[in-house]
Amino acid sequence: MYKTLYLKDNPDFEYQKRGKNWFKRKRGSKTDFYAVNENGQIILNKMYAKNLFFFYSTTFKVGVVIGLGVLAYYLKTNGLLNKIF
């Protein structure tokens, strides 16, 4: 669900931002991610100050778009969309 980032300054780890916090683990490892220290949180937030959806995988983004399309189609076919607008 989350996009994994690889930093050229620290190639041994992979990073993910989940909510407001950054997590990391050894690159290629299957272990759980753990929280980045406070200083690292500040640095990563400055480096990647982008919009909310930047940190989600493409699959998740496509799923959200399809889900919204299905919801709009359902509302339209049941006449609920006309009642709302």
C-alpha cells in the first residue's frame, strides 16, 4: 500500500512514510519496518515535502480511482446522484 523509497545517501535501507511518521528497514529484508529516529523524521519530511498521495503505491492509487468510479456509477444508476446535486 505504501511506496518504498531508496535514498542514494543511505543505500542500505528502504523507507516508507505511513501517516505522519517515517519507517525503515534493511534493504531487501522481509522483517517489519521500524520507526526512524526524531532527527531522521525531520530530515525526511524536509526532503519529501510532497502531497499526500505521493507516498502511496500506484496500485493503491488506481484502486482508489476505480473505487470512486464504481461509487459514482452506483449513485448515478440508482438516481441518488441526481438527488444530491
